[in-house]
Amino acid sequence: MTKDIQFLMLLAVVALLFITEMIPLAITAMGGAIACGLLGMVPVKTVFTGLANSTVVLFGGMFVVGAAMFHTGLAQAIGEKVVKLSGTGEKSLMFGIMTVGAVLSGFLSNTGTTACLMPVVLGICAAARLPASRQLLPLAYGVAFGGLFTIIGTPPNLISSQALVAAGFKPFGFFEFGLIGVPIYIAGTAFMMFVGYRLLPKVEVSADTEVEQEFDVTVKDKTKQMISGLILLAVVIVMALDLKSVTLEMAAVIGAIICVLSVCLSEKQAYASIDWVTIFLFAGMMTVSKAMDTTGAGKLLAKACVEILGGSPTPLFVTGVLWIVSCVLTQFMSNTAATTLLAPIGIAIASQIGASPHAVLMAITIGVGCAYATPVGTPPNTLVLGPGGYKFMDYVKVGTPLCVVSFIVSMLIIPLVWPFFPGK
């Protein structure tokens, strides 16, 4: 059996384990990397080189910088202020909740943003005598929109950008995702305020509902809050400037170090804030992606996909199909896993049809970011399930049309911003 066929069989097993989560995601990814070494698909000495990738360092640094915002209470304070300014009208409150969720999650953990804003939303809903079920799902969706604002908004953004670099292409810019993320936020928020709210259930949940927050506020010092905010602002500005002397990962780590030295969070809290699942999942799949290239499986898979799509499909059609595949997968599996699985395939398909991979990669990244239709699509969706009193079908009813709205926006904007054949 040839190496490319062996790899595709291994990839099928990895994909099945990602979807079913029969074993932890990180173990699946690292196991896949080890299997690639044992089967001779990559040199055994390079099996764990993904852990030395600069993007892993970037992940770690930003996890700590974001956690400082939560531990000092700054993120919660911002949420309370903005939501209170929105008033207690159902639509205006929804707009405020989705907006503050989107803005915060553009730079912080999506899960942490949802966890810190949920008590705020529950409290205001109780005071205004509004069912929390009318506001918590919009909160989760707003957070999802914000993840598409910047390259650090959510791990899939960085993974797609790194996949481009690994393939020899220019990476995405810091705010480049916002070129489509902001329009999706505008269209998605408008949909929720004028259409989606009609599909939300009215579930009366006790105002005493306990909400377990991912981050406990350990410091309520205004000075510490200001310091954590300034650190995040400085890190974002340095990253956006794309300085040659200060890389993204350097900016993130410097910010993390200052957060600990300024006691915005303790050293122990800094270590605990790092999402090790994301770290090992990314590192393991870097090796698997490399094996896809070295075995020739990527080209074989791309050729087969192109033939299935008609032999000579248009780039727009390919992009649309990959967006839909990404969106469907992410409803049932980790969006990080879906991206690491699909990114190298997308690059190979783009190469097969002679198109720029940027549009294809952006479609995949946005598709996996639209995990609106199930309670297991993303951690924020799961977090609001209990407090909102939602059922599985509530997500399907509201999230499916929201996915359609996001797809339409994507297909209109992606070809304009990222041409399939630049320079022609």
C-alpha cells in the first residue's frame, strides 16, 4: 500500500475521532502525529516539532493576557456598563449584549467572555422581568461574531494563517478577518433583532440560577483593571503595526509577563489560563498536515475532490462547498479541530484549480466560526444551554437561518476582498 493511501486511511480515523470525541481531542491529534512518525510518513525526529512552532507560543501568551482581563474584573465591568446603557427593552438589550460580546471576544477568549457576561445578563433580565432565554443565545452568537474580528479572536484564525505560511504564502493580517467578520456581525445582529428574536423561546428560569464562571474575579482594584486593559491595548497595537523587530508571539509573551509582574493575576493563574487542548491539538495536527504534503495525499485528495465537483469547478463553487462542509462539521466537532483538518486540504484544492488559497482558507475559517445550530458547536453555546433553559431544537431553529445569512455574506464579500486570481 502506498504512503498516500496509508495517510488517507489514518486521516479518516483522525476525522472520525474528532467528530465523535471518543477520546480527547488533544490525544487524537498527538496520536495522529506519532502514527505519522511510526509509519514513516515524517522523520521521527520531527514528530513533536509542532510544539516548537511560534504560533504555540502566541496562543499561550494571549491566553494569559486575556485571563488577566477576567481575573481583575475589567471584562465584567465593561460588560455591565455597556449592557446597562442599552436599557431594558428586549431589542435594545439584545443589541447591547451582542455588541459587547463581539467586541470583547475579538481580543479575548470566547468562552471566558461568555462566562463573565452571563451573570450580568441574568441579573438584568431578572430586574427587567425578561426571560433570560431571549438574551443568552444572542450573547453566544455575538461572541461568535467577535471571534471573526481579528487574527487572535479565535484559534482557527491563527491556524489558517499559519497553514498559509507553512505552504509558502503570505499570512492573513491582524485585522484582515474583520473585513468579513464585521459585515457578518452587522448582518447577524440585524437578523437576530428583527427576525431571530421571533424564533427564540420564552423560558421562565429561576432568577436564583447559579452560573459557574470560568474565571473568578480575584482582584477588584481599579488600578489593576486599568493596567490589564492597557496591557491588552498595547499588545493589540503592536501586533496590528506588524513590526519586524517585534513578532506577534513576542508581543503576546511580553504582555503575559507584564500581567504576572503587575500582579493582575498570579503565576499559578497564568499557567491555569492556558488552554492546553488547543496547544496540543494544534501541535499534533501540524505534523499530520506536514505528512499530508510529504506523502502526496494532499494532492491526491484535492484531485479527487475536484473531479467530484465536476472536473473543472469554478473557484467560487469550490469556496462555497468548502464553506458549507466547514460549517456542517463545526456544528458537531471542535472548530479548532475542523480547521486543522480542512486547512491543508483547502490549500491543496486551491493549488489544483490554480486559484489563490487565501479565499479558500478564509471560507473554511469563517465556516467553522459559524457554529450556531447546536448546543455542542462551541463552548459558549454549551454554557448558555442550562441558564437559558434551551432545548437542542432551539439552536437549530435560530442557528440554521443565521448560518444561511452568514453564508450569503461570505459569498458576496470573499471574492471581492480575496480575489481568486489576483493580478489578472
